Amino acid sequence: MWVIIILAVATVSSLATAAIANSPAPPERYWLKFTPAQPASEGLQIIQCESPQCQKPLLIMQYKTCTKTGCVPGEALVQHTVDTSLGAWQPHFACIENTCFWSFRDLDLGKSHNFNRNLLKIIAQYPDLVRSSNIFKLLEPDVFDSLTDIPIAVTTTDLRVSQPVDPKEPSPSKNGKNGIAQFAALAILLLSVGSELPIAYFYFRRQPPA
């Protein structure tokens, strides 16, 4: 009986794992927060660069108008839409005052382009001039919370994107704490296994031979 239950649970788990592996990745969602709020931008562009010098910039998405010198010409690779009749998911890029919401999936770029989250750039058209940001990196979204803030400082000449700290990369100050935590976890595991072995030994000794 127990063998049948275990096999059933294993089968269901494997089917669920296969379904998750073959399903498309969930959309990534970002809040672009500009400070100070003034001057208000006339349009924004999300750019992917080919190199740290931003050679061959690729226009991923655009909000409103960015046509002055300094903007990347041409049509954006991914178009924002609010037409829900096209399906449950559509990419978005829209702003209210100094806050913009950007949401997309890698597959929105199509098979001919690979999304490189390490070489991204923001271009904003303002009434006085076009401001460009430094090249920044998007962190891998959290599995449980893919909504991430991207703070952007608006200066008199450009934009400054604050590079977030990757929680997956331990800092030197945490190395000692991580070592202690790993040692404690190993000790707890050894104590747990050590306490269960004698119980299992005496249990099987008391069982009548088959």
C-alpha cells in the first residue's frame, strides 16, 4: 500500500515539475522612480547595448515621444498595448508623473534577439535636453516577488541609475555569519540523524523475521 502511495506522489510531482519547466517564464515587473519629479519627461526609451560603450543600441520599449538628438531612432522592438482581447499577457510601459511601470518577458523580444540584462540604459527626452543614464544591470527577479524598484536620479545633464546590490552575492561582512550559520545547520543535521539511528536500530531489531 505504501509503495503505491509513494509511486503516485512521485508521478504527480514529476508531472508538475515538467509542466513548470515547459511553461513560459512569468513577466518581470519594475517601477522606475525618477527624483526629483521636475522637469517632467516627454518620453522615455529602454535601450539594450551591445557593449559597455553602448555600441549598436537596441530600442526595446518606448513611452510617448523621444525624437530629439540623443534618442534612438526607429520603432521599438516591443510595443506597449492595453488591448486585453489579444490575450492574458501584454507588455506594458507607462508613466504617471515621476513613476513608470515597466513589465515584459524575454520572449517578447522574439527569437532573433537575446535579452541582455547586464547592458541596459534609459534615455529620457525633456523640454530642455535629452538625458541618458549610465549602463546598468537588472537583477534576476525574485521567484516570489518580481516587482522591483529602480531608483533614477535626474541631474542637470544626465540620469543616474542606482545599481542594486545582488542578494545572491554575499558581502565580506556576511561571510563570517554565513560560515557560522552553515556550521550550525550541519551540527543540527548530525544531531538529528544521530538521535534517529538508535531508534531505527531498536525498532528493526524488535521486528519478527520475515
